[in-house]
Amino acid sequence: MKITDLKCTVIGENPVVRVDTDEGISGLGEIESTKSYLKPHVLFYKRYILGQDPTNVERVMLRIRNLGGFKPWGSSVSAIEMALWDIAGKAAGLPVYKLLGGKIRDKVRVYNGGVRPPLKGVSPEDYVENAHEIKKSPEEFTIMKWGIGFHSRMASTVPGYFYGEVEEGYHYANRGLTTERGLEHTIACVKALKEEIGAEIGLALDCGPGWTVTSAVRLAKALEPLNVMWLEDMITGDYTPYTAVEEFRLVSSSTTTPIHTGEQIYLRQGFKNLIESHAVDIIGPDPCDVGGIAELKWIAEFAEMHGILVAPHGIFDGLIGLAALVQACATLPKNYIAFEYPVGRPEWWYDVVEGLPSKNQIVKDGFIEVPDKPGLGIELNEKAVRKHLKEGETCFE
Ligand SMILES: [Mg+2]
């Protein structure tokens, strides 16, 4: 089998990658809705993969893997990797998880970072009201995550939150030493949240990036009695193009509250020092950024050998990304906690991607059943695709 084309069409705001072959089998991959600008970057890789056998996934990846980077520059490589696995699975008549060594769980736990109304504000009452609404969602999530601190409007709307100038309209530009008032406000919000959701639901918090080591330690220690599941990306994260291994190690060695990072990191090499020095307790590689499905598997296995847990990021990965997350996470070792559940937004995505259970049945009791269809188990409905193309796009022509 040979790769005959690599195409990319922006549907809504998500670039969708399609790899075509001479045997009529195509594979799909998807890039986050926040990265529609990456289409030319995807097409850049075409020259490197044409004529290759897509079922030798690793051999193809060796040709392009070195030409990616930390978020957002790992997304295109990751989407192509997913499409290759999709082809390999369809060609073999097997779900991708079988090609990765088989599933070790029949259903995968997900956590809720995106099924919710927007927060009205950042007071303890606002968080409680938001949690109250989310608890009603039919998915019955067992773990929920909220943004606090610099990963929220706290820094820009709570007066005197930190010793720094507030920067508006720039992605997470606020960083610095939190004031006592800022710290107390943050702790009050988490306490209120925990009281509202109770012990039955795990509470995870996305915190930054932007904290100094000393404030991060103070927050983590203050929250110890609340048994939160993790504090995410306090030092670096999101779009930080490096990893603050030493700073994370200082924080995590000073507290029993689990420390989490890794959504922006590219490749297993990007995680090597973090894992080997036990700088965090939990890592969160996103298969749509880290280099793909198999990359996530390798990193999780390496983390398992070091006693580190895995809770993959995924909120903006879309429904094709969701299919890839399920296949990958079905195969991860016992250090797996849950992945962040991506929703189809806008709603019409559920008409565009076929093969998933209907929208209201994807998550049951906080879990997703692992499907057995070949490849990623999904197809595009081209008629629906044509209705929702971004302006100026054609349907993989
Ligand atoms: Mg995050």
C-alpha cells in the first residue's frame, strides 16, 4: 500500500487531515479548533510521506517527527500519525488498540473539563453555581476540572490578585507573585467547590501557568486537607515552549497535593527529564499535540516505570480526536486515570463524524466503552462536511 495524497480541510474551525492511499483506504486525523491556521503546516509534510507504506506507521513517522515542536507545532505531525493508524487499522480490519498490543480495559474513564455553562465570575459563589449545574449533566462524570488562579479571570478581575501588571486580551500573559489576598481568594474558591461536589467526585484544578515556586507551594500545601486530584500547569503549561523541570520538582517535593503538567510537551524526549526526576506526580500529554497515539502510549509506559500517573489532555481535540483518545487510552498501563473529554462544538459536529454512539450516549457513568470497529472507528459524512466548511474551503479537493 502507498500513500497517494495528504489533504487538509478546515471544517468549522478544526483542520481535518486525510491521508489517501492507492488501495482506496483513507485515514483521518484532527487538529484543535483553536488552530485553524495550521493547514499550510499540515500540507508541508506531504512531500515527506508520499509513496510511503502507511501501515508501517513508525517508518513514516521517522520521516516527519523531527519537523515538529511543542504546542502548537506538534499538532500537524500528531494528526498525520492518527490518520496513519486509522489506515493501518482499516487495512487489517482491526481497531487501532489491537495494533498497539491490545486493550487492557473495556471502557475508559474520562474527566469533565468542557461540558458546562461558562463561569459567570470567579467568586466562590460563581464556582458553586457552576458546579451545581455541571452535576446535572447526564454523563455522570467522576472527575471534574476547573480553571483557577492564572488559568482563570482571577488575575485580571480580583483586585490586587498578584504583584504585577494586569495584561488584558493576551493569552495567559499574567504571571507573578500572588498577594496574600489573591492566595486567600483562590483557596476560598477551591474550598467552596469541594464542599459543593463532595467526596464522590474528584476535583482537578487547572492553575496556570504563571505561579512562582513559593506561591505554588503555599497553594498546594493549603489545599492538602481537601484531597484534590491534581493542580495542573502551575509553573509552565498551555503554550510554554519548554518545561520547568526543576521548578516543578521543587513544588511537588514540598507537598502531598498531586502536581500535574505536560499538555504542551512534544514527544517522549520532551517528557524524559520530567519523568526521570519525578518532577510531577501526574502527566497530561495530549495525543493531538505530543506526536500521536503511539507517542502517548510510549510516554505512559515510561511514566508507569517511574510511578507517575497519566491523565491526558484533550478538551479541544474534537470528535476525531475523541476517537483517537479512546483507542490510545484503552491500551495504557495501570497508571491511567482519565482523559479530558472533548465535545463536538458546534453541535453539528455530531452529524459530520459518523460511527460514534449518539451524542447523549457517548459517556455513561463517567466512562466510554471501547469500540471494536476497524481503525479509529469513524467516518466523515461528506454531505454534512460540505455544509460546515470554513469559508474558502473545499471538501478534500
Ligand atoms: Mg490545562
